[in-house]
Amino acid sequence: MIDPGDIQEGMTVRDQQGRKLGTVANVGETHFELEQGWPARRDYMVRYHGVARVQGRDVFLAPAPTLVPPEDDSPPSL
């Protein structure tokens, strides 16, 4: 599990393939809120144990049975 202190509001959330899923909107004790679109179309609660890694300003989610749809189809910026 990652350190929850590594996740901050405004970070980009990506799936394992690097597709953008949304942005960290709020950070809680056990989870963070993933927000899609502007203005927000959808919100998802993501528990910290669902995070595979934090790399720079990107949060990569671990594979899970319930998938969050990509926010857009653009490739990740490097």
C-alpha cells in the first residue's frame, strides 16, 4: 500500500495503461475522491489500497474488477 500522504488534490489519476481517469478532488483518511470532467460529471471514491503507485503528479490505480471509465482517449503526457 502507498502512503496516503503522497496523494494530493489536483493530481491526475490514471489506469495501468496510463489513460487519464480523472483528477484527485478531495483527500480523506481512507480514500480520495476521483472527479471526472469539468464541471464534474462523475465522482468516484477510491480507497488507498486500490492505488498501485504514485509517480510524480500521477496516481496509478491497481487493476480492479470494477473499472472507472477513462476521462478521455488522449495518451498520457510525459
